[in-house]
Amino acid sequence: MTEPIVGWIWGRNLHAFLRLLSHYAGYDFDDTDWETVEAGVQETDDEALDGWYSYPLVGTSATLSVALARAVCGEEVAVSVTGAETLELRLRTDTLLSAFAGI
């Protein structure tokens, strides 16, 4: 098993991040998925070990687990992605994190 890919993104970019990551995993991330994630991250806390929310993306090319937690006093969302086993998927995931932290 590979190491998780960790980083942060702006909260406003979470939906787009998950849609693109799901696409790379071969998973059809729909409105129901988004509503579930949106509700799940509301009470998260990136400073608490048990304050994270995890959501599975079970696709045709990869099974990813995405752990999310909001910053206590900010607009950032901490992200940890496990299950990205191929070099290509690891690179894409890391690139998405970098891109959505920058815009």
C-alpha cells in the first residue's frame, strides 16, 4: 500500500476537486455524492484526530478513500487521499491538490 497523498485546498474548490478526482478513478460523482460530502464535512475539524470525514470513491480504475477536514478558523479543507496506487493517479491527485490550493 502506498502512502496517502495529503494537502489542502480552498473549501470553494472541494466540489470540483472531488468531481475530477472521481473521474480519474472511474467513478461517476453525482449530486447525491456531493450532498453527502457537503453535509459530512460541516462539523469536521482538521486539528482533531477524530474530526475528519471520509468518503469512498469506488471507481472502475481505482478505489480511493478521501478524508476531509475543515480548518477551524479558515476556508481551507485538509485532504488525505489513499488508494492511489499507480504513478499516474498519484501524480494527478497531487496536481489537483496543488491546483485547487492555488486558485
